[in-house]
Amino acid sequence: MTPVLPPAFADLEPFLATWGHLESAEQRYLVRQQSSMEDLRSFYDAIAPRIEAVLDHLDHHPVDQPLPPAEDALFRLALGLTEVVPAIEVQGEPGVPFMRTPHVVSMQWHDGTTKD
């Protein structure tokens, strides 16, 4: 079942089928690469102007507790925007120029300490 968004953001529900179920940055990155610029632009045009309202809405929920289902779906759309922005504002294409598609990027974090 597709989640439902908070009423103030119900117009964004068509984008849930693409972005609302993704669990990781890698999944979002792959979806972006496989999407058309038309689809990415449609999503961007719908949510980017409202991202401040989205984040303000989400800020009313404690960070140490799970989000209610509607807010979790809205959060996932916001995360989807983080992947779409480079394609729209920088690259002008769903993939990364001069890179084969699809591809993934793996990141590892290191805190600077060493273990013996």
C-alpha cells in the first residue's frame, strides 16, 4: 500500500510511487539515474519550492522517535529531492557526465582514530 502524505502535502502523492519507498541513498541515486529528465523536473518543480514548508512540518516531530507514516513518506520525498537537485541544477542529466549508467558510489566514514 502506498503511504499517504499529511493533508497540506497531498498534491505530492503522485511522487510517492517513485520516491516514497526508497530506504537508502544508493536506491535514490539509482532511481535518479534511471529516470527521465522530464520526470525529475516534474518532481523538482513540485517539491523544491516547498522544501522549507516540508522541513518546518517535519521539525514538529521529535528526532528521537519514529515519524508517523505520513510524515515518514514526506521525509522520503525530501530525501528524493537531495538526489534530484544535482541532475536539475548542475548536471543537466539524470546520470553523472562521462560515467557509465547505472553506477553506485560507496562511502565509508572514518572518525580519524586508529584501533590496535
